[in-house]
Amino acid sequence: MERKAILQLADGSEYQGYSFGYEQSVSGEMVFTTAMTGYPESLTDPSYRGQLLVPTYPMIGNYGVPDDERDAYGLPEHFESDRIQCTALIIGDYSADYSHWDSHRSLGNWLVEQHIPGIYGIDTRSLAKRLRTYGAMSGRIIFDGDDVIPFRDPNAENLVAQVSTDRIQSYGNGRYRVLMIDCGIKNNILRCLLRRDVTIRRVPWDYDFTADSDYDGIFISNGPGDPSRLVPTISHLRTALAGDRPIMGICLGHQLLALAAGARTYKMKYGHRGHNQTVRIPGTHRCFVTSQNHGFAVDGNTLPDNWECLFENLNDGTVEGLRHKTKPFFSTQFHPEASSGPVDTDSLFDLFISNIRNYVR
Amino acid sequence: MSDSIQRILLLGSGALKIGQSGEFDYSGTQALKALRDEHRYTILINPNVATVQTSEGIADAVYSLPITPEYVEKVIQKERPDGIMLAFGGQTALNCGTELYRRGILDKYGVKVLGTPVEAIMETEDRQLFADLMHEIDVKTPKSIAVGSVEEALQAARVTGYPVIVRAAYTLGGLGSGFCANDDELTRLASSALAYSPQLLVEESLKGWKEIEYEVVRDRYDNCITVCNMENLDPLGIHTGESVVVAPSQTLSDHEYHRLRETAIRIVRRVGIIGECNVQYALSPTSDDYRVIEVNARLSRSSALASKATGYPLAAVAARLALGYGLDELTNAVTRVTTACFEPALDYVVCKLPRWDLSKFSHVSRRIGSSMKSVGEVMAIGRTFEEAIQKGLRMVGQGLHGFVGNELHIPDVDTELQNPTDRRLPAIELAFDRGYTIDRLHELTKIDKWFLCRLENIHRTKVRLAVCSSLADVSDALLREAKSRGFSDYQIGKLVLAGSGLSPHGKADAVRALRKQLGIVPVIKQIDTLAGEYPAQTNYLYITYGGDENDLVPERDGRSVVVLGSGAYRIGSSVEFDWCCVAAIRKVQEMGYRALMINFNPETVSTDYDACDRLYFDELTLERVLDICDAEAPRGIIVSVGGQTPNNLAMLLAERGVTLLGTPATSIDCAEDRQKFSALCDKLDIDQPRWAELTNIQDIVSFAEKVGYPLLIRPSYVLSGAAMRVVTGNDELDDALSAAAAVSHEHPVVVTEFVERAKEVEIDAVAQEGVIKCYAISEHVEFAGVHSGDATVVFPAQKLYYETIRRVRRTAAKLAEALHISGPFNIQFLAKDNRLKVIECNLRASRSFPFVSKVTGFNFIGMATEIMLGHEVEPYGKTFADIDCVGVKAAQFSFARLTGADPVLGVDMASTGEVACLGADYYEALLKSMLAAGYRVPDKGKGILMSSGTAPSKVELLEAARTLVRSGYRLYATGGTADFLATNGIEAERVHWPDSVQKPSVIDYLREGRIDLVINIPKNHTPRELQNGYLIRRTAIDFNIPLITNARLAAAFIHAFCHLTIEDVGIKCWKEYH
């Protein structure tokens, strides 16, 4: 039998599980996702930085993990960043035996390679219900025989600084020049844009692009943690909002855009994480099923006059997208780039490109 | 816009048959309930009397009529609906609706098709049109060529290369479809398939690919969601109705999942679905290549499964979308706080397993393939695949204890794995025992290795249990592991306590006691559609060992009543018991109790989300029922409305302290135990056919000498073919006994006197404390010898002596009193010259309860439930004379599906469904029923074949033959029949037997389409007679020519259609008859 580990939550509750990954006691914020597929993508999504990820689907690891091949741009073919980003993975039942033509290792081996703990044997439904009822909280995994470590609240850290690029990188050789503010970007955002005749300049989260005019549009990526901590980014964006260059933001990028515009953000009780969140264009019947992963949201009551809600969450009414009433600025709380999740809103990238086209013209 | 649609006609699916079963009662009922909530006036046409949707309170007007364009037009003429819904009655409704549209009938009466337009449906049904459409939107379909003749088919195969798959357009569940490896196979299949369908498709074979399905919903605002995806455990090549289906998919990466999802949505948008649609894919196991293999623009078996697997009420939503709602305007019925515009997230896995009854038929191959043979299905829910599949194998109800712990003899494991049958899963377990590797198994079966590895996990746990020689050797951890991998206490007991000398149930009891002592008990989990993300009001539950917290805390206040469901539909136990369960639930609720349902059949209404107060979608095993009773502490449990499955648990539950409501368990045991029941009959001076349970051949022969032939032989163990048969002499007795695998103390043979030319009479009744409170007496059209489930039943009985009726009543009263019956029961009698013999007595609801309840307009189960809950009831006052109509119930057979099966009726049941219609008199009701069961009035341009068997049946048919000639039909007759007709002055063309070289041959005439009704009465069991008769019957079935094998039924049907036309029959709904 594998090594035992205890999962302890900040509210005092405990779950017992068994190790199937790297064995080192860790702590972070507990979050659950209801996605039933896509663990290689989710684990490498920088937005999960500092979090103990709990998929509610019980059997994980079924189709193994693909290899580390890279594409023509030097991006990993199968992953959303260069490494596993979450702090640990907590699941119900682990498939040590995996099966897929495109897989090269088991999930457990990959976790060990990447020094990420994983435990199984947890009633993840009861865990999700606890988080739903009492809200997001810290948790820690203590392996049998290890010393107890303190609880860690990753939201008190600058997580974006941990996942953003440390240098300026360029991708592609297309017609439209996109400045990419990397707050912890998922590779698929790059891939979606690169399919659309662009050149991307990827810059660190706190890069001051206001003096620079070598781009046709600004993209603000997703990323982890509390957006209000990212004071330099917000301040740069505020400057950009005075201009007319098209802007698109996703997830954390959407929250940053809102903050720059003058709206406020707040921490949600337990966030939205999964592949089945439906959003609607306000005042219409048009709905889209989206992929989501966020714990903070934009407060719809604080939108400045010249901004409006572009999408609303069909279930809880939260703001799922924003747009400027006159300028080519928009953002989504959800992930049009999917990976993992449904691809129904991929055309929003076309909207961004068409905004740039109009601007360039 | 939807306000202009006030009166809505919904077409049902008719009798249950292979490929189209109870799932359409479930979806139709849900749709009708939704329309009622929307305050629409609903009209239903469905002759299936056993369904819930034809009960009071579901539709406003219910017509029990054939679902044919002629009859539907009559109803449209009378009811003048504004709209029609075609998506809820399977292929039957879709085909009928398409025909109504083609003939311009819908236009003529201004009836609007609600939901997906007919043109779109026709595009998806015609394979070439569909392939072109897919090509237009860059969706890959299999290389495929449409053909209209055998020659064209052979040419097409030269283009695609062998093997090919042949598919027939416009048929149910793959009828007339199959794989062909060479010209010979293709010629054979194509010629029979062309009899059903004018168009065939010859396609590239994708055998061994994964089969994946998506259920997509689209509204008029173009919003699309995929409610569920499913993966077949069995590779492509095995019909999805024959496969183990798992939801959600297990072996697909996110990229594959969403690529197929996106493609499904693209298809649904292009087709223009409004409502629900099923998309089936073949997915390469070695690359990301795929093909779309099928699109069903209607609710289907898969959508019923998806509904149950996710908790998303697809039919209710589809009905509302057809009225013009947007998905975002509908509430998620489970959470009640979120909308219906979302995709369910599962935090469990479900396995669907088919149930076959192939051993009931002779000449049928057990091989499973591209056409469907299964008669029912089960769905198991677990937190691991191991847990779900083991539950599922038990639920199928054919003696398996799970994946391991079975004793099956499969002589050639490799052959079984390569050419799968209904026993392929046990064969995999045998292969593990023999040390086969996963790679080897994958090579043989093409089943994805992930599933094989998971099955091996079960095997590994078994090995660890089997080395334990007492419960003390089983560690706490091993016991937990076994339970979370779906082992039952019974399985564990069998493996660990092999040498203990305890009975099988004693072993299970010992394991249970230990478990409870160690605190290893299962938990109750909810199915909430959102994986716990939002608080849900859901009452949809399952039991699992994959968790440590109950989602629900039962009240344990003594106000809960548990109703045990019927389990898998099978031959002999089908939707009629679901009707009984739903009727019981309703009455329980009406009386102020909480109704708890346990059932695992995804095709049922009893497992619908709003049918009861709490649904345990779980096993009907002793262990699981005890688990639920432990948790719920119910007031009691009802075992008498779900058919034989719950009835079999009665004694076991009572012995373990569970309170049974109604008739005492000891009485049930007395009726079930042949010896005890015989002793009781002797004591009460009730006659039974003489019988004996014998353990050696000599005793059987002596019994035959004493009683005389014919005899009914029931071996307890047979190798192949029908278990039960009638023998008319020593030779046949020898033959029957040689078919029995063994005659011994362990495998006794029951031999019973068989009374010839006796009428069969049934009584369905309800008693309280041994006093009958209501009853219904019906008679069979056929003489005894045709199983009561296959017989044509008339109620009220029209041709019984008054004295016979009196004696039936008196005997039933005696038994009710002696057995202290409180609840439903059914007794079957043989009646000859006013003498009665009891042949069967069941202290539970029978197949005919919905029939007699609907004909009388009095709910027998409602009264039975009141009684079981201890309420004093008044006797039901009406007598037969008060009933101003006649009901005839006819059986539906699925022989066309069962390649090779001899379509002859006998003492073992063969029908898969039934219909019942009412009429002003016997013949009107009979005509409607026969037409509703798929017979047709023969075309006068064609002829009728008579091959009328023994002398008595020849005489029986003489008047019918005269009537036919008088009505202008041309008769064909084989040898003896032709002579007999000639002697009696009736003109008939002589046709020659299949084995004769003389022309014209009967087989040629059948193939050439010259014959439109075949009457073939089996005569005797000589090999020549058997072979010839078989060939005639089988050819009729294969060429879709109606076949009747019973002289009395044939005579009645001929009389009916020669004397009545559609203009003579009443187009009346149930209410108008009461």
C-alpha cells in the first residue's frame, strides 16, 4: 500500500488519503473543479498556482500524460505552461494503469518528475461540498511521518510574479502586432492568436508598455491570485485605456481591465472552476458554455458609465465579460481559448483581431 | 408564437420490441407531463396498454390505436390538434410522422410539426443526403455507397473493400444491418435487408474503433449544449444497444472530447434540430481520426440513458423547446436554482449493460454484433468503474454475482473473446485466471486497455480474497478495497468462506455482520447534475463505498414506504411492472407517506426524477435493500408490484427482520414452492394438472406411462434451446431429455400433465386479509399451450360458461383466504368442460394488471396499495355486465431481430411487448390490437398462404378460408392443406414445400412478394415437418410478411379483417369507453 497522507483544512476537518505523486508535505488554497477531462491542461495552467486542486470527477489519470514535444514556436504541444503549476492534486481514485495512443507516462510519474504531491482515496464530493458551504480555505497535505507544516495563504503572495515571464519573448511573424501582458498565460491563448496572422510580443506582468508604441493591440492574459495586488499593471492599463488601441483580457486580465477602468473586484466564496459554466449576452437569449477557473470576480455594481456587461453568468448573475461602450476594449472572465474545456467562444479572438484590423486601417 | 399551439398530438412508440423498448414510455411520459405543466391539451396515440403514459393524469386524451398513418389521420380528423410531436415515440413515431407529412395529411389539417422539422429528420434518415450534408460542413463520415439492389451492393463492396458493413435506412435499432466479409455474406444480408428497406448502405468497416456518443440539445435561439457523452466499452462492430456503455467517456483526452463535442454541435446546427439529437462517432484508437456514424434526430435509447446518467430531464426540456422556449428560460429541475442551459458535471461513473434472453429461442446465435438482440438494460452507478460494472453485472439478473465469483463453463475462451457473445465479460475473467496479459486480451477483444486494466483490478482483489480461508484473514483494508471495487457480501462470502459449510446467504450474512462491526458501511450520494457545485434539492440517489459522507440524512420517522421495482426489462417482465410500481408510488404519496423507489432500469418512469419522493437508483439485491432499510428505517416495504425480481426477495428480507407490507412472506413462499402449493391445493380440494419433480429417467418414463402424453417437460438445466417444451411421445421425450444437460438430484426435471384443447382463463384480483375486494376474469384466444404472455387475451371474457366463471371466482376466494392474501394476486387456470385446473398462482401483480385496470377504469394497484398500507377498502362494485366494451391484448414479437429464431409459439414466452385496444365488440377490439401489434390487413393484390397443420386446426380454419375467398383473396396452400381445401370446395393454388423440387415453391412465392399473410400451424415434431415449417416461418419473418402460427387466432383475425374496415371501427379515447 502507498504511503498515507492526511489532508487537513483550515476549518479543522481532516481526510485521509494515499500518495501517488511526489512526497513532500505542502500547503495552499483548496479549490475544486467540476471538469471531467483535461488534467494535463489544468495542472499546467498558471492560474492554479498555489492551489491544492480537487477534481470532483473521481477517476483521474485514465489517459496518462502526453510527452513534452514542442511546436514550431517552442511551445509545449500538450501543456499550458512549462511545468505543473498547482501545489498538489487531490483525487478520489487514481488510474495507475492508463491507456491512450498519445500518452507517454502515468500521471503519478509526471507528478513525481515535477515534484508535485498527489493523493487519492479522498471523498472529493464531500470535500467540494465543504468548500461550497464554508468557502475557499487553506489546506495542507501532511505525509505520514512528516512534520506538520503551517497553513499557507497563497493569495497573500504575489503569485503572478512567480508565473509571469522574466524576459520579453516574440512569437510568429504575422500582420497584426499584439502586446501580450503575461500574468501567467496559458499557451493556448498564444496558439489561438498565432492562428490569426499575428506577431506576439510577450512581456512580464509589470512591464511598462506605456512609453512603447510598437504594437497594434494589447492582450492581458489570465493568471493566479488577487488582481488588486497588481498595482503596476493596473496603472499601465489605465494609461492604455486613454488611448484607442484595441484591448482584450481574459480571466485575471479581465479583472485587471475592470480595475483599471475604475470598477472593483472581490473574492468569491468558492469561485467557478469547470467546463460547464453558461454565460449569456445580457438582454438576449444567446448563451455559451464556457471553461472557467477563477476565485475573484468583477463587481457589476461598480462599472463606470462608459463600460457595460458583455456576458453574464446564467446561474449567479456575476459579470462574465465587459466591454467599453465606444472603444475597442473587451474582456471575458471565462476562457475562450478553452484547453481544457468547450471551444464555443473561440470566435472572440476573431473579434479582437477585427478590432485591431479596424484600428490599423 | 407558442400560444397558438394549444392542442398537441404526441405519437407513442407502441408495443415494446427489440430496439424500441421502455425508454419511449419514459420520454413520452416526461414530455406529456411537461406539456401539462405548460397548460396544453395533449392527445396521445399509443396502443401499449402497459405503459405509464397511457394512464390517467398524463395526457388529456389517450387513443389506444395502431400508430399508422390511417389511424393517426382519423384521430387528427376528430381532435384537430394544432401541433404534433414526433420525437418521443422512437422510430415508429418518426416513420409514421414522416409518412403523414409525405401524404400531405399534416398540411391538410393544418397540423404543425413541433420541434425538429420533418425535412431535417428526412435528411438525417437518408444516408446519402446525410453524408452530403456532413461533407458540406467538413465532417467526416464513413466511406459509404447507397445501393438499391444486391448487384449494386456487390459493386459497392468492390469500391470500399471487405469487410463492409451493410445498413438499412429507416429501420429500428439497426435491423437488417450487419458485417460482411465476402460476396456470399453480402448477397445473403442484402437480399433480406432489401425486404425491409428500399435503400441500403455499403460502408467501409471501422471494426475495432472506439464508439462514442453525444447527446446534444439545441433551442430556437441556436443555443447548443451537450448533455452527456458516452463511451462504449465494446468496440465498434457491436451495436450500441448490445454494448456496455459508460458515461462519461473514460479514455478520451480533453482534446478528443471537445473536438467531438464541437463537431456534434456543428452537425446539430446544420441539420436544424430543435430539441434533442444523438450523434454517434467512431474514434480511431491509434490516431485522432474519427467518423460520424449515426445521427438520431429524436429522443432515443441513448438519450433516455443520458437523462438517467446525468439527472438532466432531456424529454421534458425537448418538449418545452418544441413549444418555443429558449434553454436559458428553463430551470434545472434538479437544483431548481440553476438553469437548464448548462452541461451536467458528473462525479460518478455509470455503466449501462444490456440484458439478453437469447436462451429462450431455438436456432439463435448468441453472437453479438451490429444488430440489436438485447431486450432490456440496466444502469449501475458507482464512484469507480469497478464498483459500477460489478453492480451492473448483478443487476442484469442472469445469475452473475459480479465480474468474479461465477461458475461459468466457457469451453473456448479465445473464440469467445474474438467473437463476443453475451458472456464475453465472464470470459475475460476466465482469461485472467489463466494468466492472459492485458495486451493479449486487447488483441483478442479490441476493448480499450483502460477497461481491461480496471477489470483486472477486480480480478486482483478476488485473488487476494481467495487466499483468505476465514473472515479473520481478511484485513480491514482488504475488505474496504473489495467493497469499493463493487464486491457484494455474497461474492466475498463465496470466496473467503468456501469451506465453512454455511449456506450462500449464511456466508453473506457473516460478511455483513463483520463489516458492520468494523464500520464498513456504504454511503448515500446524490446525483445533482453539478458535481456538488450548487446545493441541490435532488432526491436522486445511489449507494457507494467510494466516499465517507452521506449526502442525505433519512428521517427514520416511520413514514417512508419502500417500493421495489422490476429491474431489467426481459421477456416476461417488462413495462407492465413499471406501471404497477408507478401506480403504487402514487397511491403511497396520496395517502400521505413518503414513497421510496429502488430500481435500476434506465428505461422506466419509476426512476424518473419526479416520480417518487426518493429514488435509490441501485441494486435490487438482498444486501442493497437491507442497506437502504438500515439507513431509512421505513414503515415497510412493498414487494408485490415489481414482478418476480422483488417477489424472490420476500422471504429473505422477512427472515432478516424487514417488514413486508401486504401478503405475508410465508404465503408468498407457499405459492412459489411447488410442493407446498400442491399440498395446499390438495387440502383445499383444488385441482391441478398431475405433476412430479423427478431426478432420474426411469421415473420420468414411468410417470409418462401413468399419466399419458402429451407432457410438459421442464428441466432445471439445459445446454441450449428452450428450457420448457411439450412432448407428445416417447421419441420426443428422449429428445427433450437429451437436450437437458443433466437429470439428477441437483438438476431435477418437472414433468406435468398437459391438457389438450383446454381454454386458459386468468383472474387478476386484489384481496384484503384473505377476502377478495376486486377481480377481473379474462380468457385467452389460443388454447392452453401458448404461454400466457404470448397469448391474445380477452377481457371481459366473452366465451366462458357462467359456471366456469363461478368456479374461477370460488377457487380464487379459497386460495386468497388460505394464503391470507393482502394485496394483488393472479391465478391461471385450464378450463375444459367446466372443469378447472390451477396452473399458476402468483401472490403479486401480474402482467395483466394494467390491462384490466385500464379496461375497467379502476386501478387495481391503487386499491392493493391502500390495503398494503392497512386501510380498510370497500369492494369494487362493478360486474362484467357493466363494462360496455371489450378489450383485447395482443403480443408483440421481435423475431425479425433474432436472426434464425424459429418464430413459433410454445410454453415458454417469446414476446417482447404487448398492445391492447378496446372495441364495441370482440372482433373490433381484436382487429385494432392485431394491427397495433404490427400485423396488417393483407393486400388483395397478393395472396394468403395457408399451411394449416393438424386436422383439428384445418377444421378450425375452414370457415376462415371460405371467408377469405369470399372477400376476394387468393389462397395458396401446401400439400395437405390444399387437398383439404379442395375436398371442401375451396379454391387454392398449391405451392410446394421448401425441400421439394417441384414448382412453384412456397419460398419463391414468399421472396417474390406474392404473399402478404402467412398462416403456418406447426403440426408435429418429425424432422421434415420441423424443417419445412421452420423455413416457411423464418422466410416470412425475414421478408417482413405477417405470420400467425395459431389456428384460433388466425381464424379470429381473418374474420375481423374480412368483416370490418377502418370505417367501421370506433376512434375513441379511453375516457369515452368508461
